Amino acid sequence: MEFAPVRAVWRRELALYRRYWASTSFAAMTEPTIYLLAFGYGFGSVVGALYGYDYKDFVATGVVATAVLFIGAFGGMFNTFIRRTFQHTYDAMLAAPVDVRELVTAEASWLAVKAGVYGCAPMLVGVAFGLEPSWGMLLVPFIGFLTGLVFALFGVWVSAIVPSINTFDYVITGALTPMFMVAGTFFPVTQLPAWVAAAAQVNPLYHCVELVRGAVFGRLGLDDLGHLGVLAACAVLMWALAVWKMRARLID
């Protein structure tokens, strides 16, 4: 795999992004912010504090994972499916000196960068409403990038195995929504039944939330290497699956 084709695909994405950045930015930043305001200040008036954190700060750090999920997974699923099936964009790209590995890597890494940047929006809103700034916040874009890469690759893989675009409803409702709810975003997973809390250990969003909270609240430790390792392993696995199925769709 060479870097030049990846860079070429990135340049194409950047050219397109200049046309629709306003709408993308609005959607990516507004929806998590609404979650933050609704849960942080709605439930926050009832809960007050949770495990030593002000509840709105607890939600502000957790909703980072929500923003990353939406940008990575939705972009990987819908954008990839439309470009492959309806626009035949990838057929044109593969006619150039670009192979499937480079194509998948470029598309997913572009979405991951967007996830890392836009994922900071809820945190910044939290700062505006009283979340204490910290140097650890500088790590949040990198955590968002790695998590966004996992879900972007997941979206690419799913887009290559579903028979139609309407099938994404099953994925969103049956997979993404449970992952979103069982990630420690709005409440600790330790309050869930034991089997659900155990299942959360294989949920990439849970590990993202733990890393973000550790970074923001200055509590990163050796245990967080486990969270980082899970995200890295998921990224490698999803890259292999995405390349495999996209190659089958586009070439084989």
C-alpha cells in the first residue's frame, strides 16, 4: 500500500468537503449538543452528582463518543454505499492507480479525522457551561480519531454486506443504538445487570468514553492502556473485514 493514492483520495474528499462543510458541521455539532443540554441539564437537575462528577460534566464527556459514532458509522455506511452502488465513484477511482486497501484506508481515515474534530464539540459546550478545562482535553481529538476509525471501517464493512440501503435500519436499531446506550454515556455501566456490563467490555464506545473521561478529568492510568488496546485491535479487525468485503464487491 502506498501513501500517494491515499493522499489523492483525501484531496478529493477535501474538495467535496469545501462544498458541504456548513451543513455537515451543523449536524455533527448540534445533535450531540442537544443530547448534552437535554440530559445534562434535564437529568442533571435531578441527579446532581454521579461518582464524584457533576452530572452535566459526566454527560459532556460521554457524549463525545456519540458524536464520534454518528460521524464515523453513518458516513462509512451511507456515503460508501451511495458512492459504490449509485454513483459508481469507486469504479472510477479503481481505474486509476488506487487499489481497494488504499481506497478503504483513505475513506475511513478521512471520516476518522472529522470524528476527532467534531467529537470535541460536546466537550467545548461543556466547558462553556462550567466543565473545568484541562491539558488532558488535548488528547480527546486523538481518542476520537481512533474510535472514529473503528466505526468508519465498521460502516464501510456493513455497506459492503447489506443488500440495500434500507437494510441500514436493522444495523442502526439492532447494533448501533444498543452500543450507544451501553457505553457509560449517560449512566455508569456498573449500574447495569452483570451480563450487560460484561458485554460493554467489547463495546468500542465504552472504551472511548473511559479514555475521554480519564483524559479530561486527569485520571489516565495504566488501566487505560487496555482501553486503548481494545480500540486499536478493533480498528485492525474492522480494516481487514472492510477491505475483504469491499474487494469482493468491487473486484471479485
